[in-house]
Amino acid sequence: ENLIFEAVVGSRLVGANQDNSDYDIVRVEFDSIESLLGRASINLTALHEKRENFDITTYGLRHFMMLACNGNPTALEMISINEGSSQINKETDTWRLIRNNRGIFRTQYASARLIENVLNRLVDALSNAMRSDSGKKLYNVLRYAFFAFAWRMTPDNVFPFSDEQSYMLRRVKDNDGLAFSSDYIQGLLKLMEARDANFPLPQKTVDFEK
């Protein structure tokens, strides 16, 4: 069995789901023995599958570690799910070892990359505000903004989000972006200020292969 970790993320993790919401499933698997022995290339691309109302994304372990080192919000979100969460479908001793040492990923570099990701999503959402998927784009910005704040301030208790945060996420998602308030913009501007003041973004990404 190659599976190391499987959990439900997305709206069901942060409390913004409706009864008919899809299940966003993330999985981490050991890399194949052939790739570890150099007989095959290591897969650094996530595998995406759609099964009815399940959206499943599978990462190889090395790919996942590379993403976490580079501040990828999905990877950091995964290691922020505490043991015992009802959203976890499976975890092994290998995953517990990663989660119990998640502090090693909380570097200035990873923090800068995480916040940069949120701000890039914000620019994309604002530039496409009239598109039909603008609500989803704004929802993802807000979700990751809440996560970025919590990841820096309360890293061991990121989830669940507060009732107020979950309500705001549902409102943005359900109203297709119409709840994009000035308070929300001010919060993101504060996030930008924190990034610029404390986490200047390095120019080079982490090359996990080296």
C-alpha cells in the first residue's frame, strides 16, 4: 500500500460547504521503487481525477515535499490538519512524522511564497471580476488569506475556521463574488504589508531535487 495520507479539504474542511458540495480529496503516496532506484523518472505532477462528486488529487511524496518547502497553500493546508480531524480518511506513521515536524516548513521563504500566492490570486480575481467564475476566484483568495493569517499566528490550530470566517466564505461563494467587501480588501492589504515588512520574497525557488 503506497498511500500515506488522504483527507477532505476545500469547502468541507473550512466549513463553507453546502449539502450538495463536492468532496475535494487530497492524497499523498510513496514514490515508486523504480523512481527511487533511478529506473524511472520521479513524477512531479499531481494526478487529478473526477469521480461523480469527488475531486481527487494525488501527489507523490517528493512532489508534496517540494510544494510544502515552496509555500504551496494546498500542501501547507494538508499538514495543518491536526490528528483526529474528521476530515482525515487515512494517515500513516510516515504522515504523522511529517505533521509532527511541520514547523520545519514555517520558514520566511515559505511564508513569503504563501502570501505571494494569495496576492497573485487576488490580482487574478480582480482582473476577471466580471467573469462567471469570479465568485469562485474570490472565494479561493479569501480562503487562502484566512489560512495564511492562521498559519502565521496560530500554526497548531489553523482548523476549523471561525464561524464568522466560514460564514463569509459561504457568502462570497454563494453570491458569485458580490460580497467582495472593503473590509476584505483592507485585510488583504494588511497581508501585503506584512509580507513586504517581514518576508521579502527571494528570487529563487527551492529546488527539491538538489
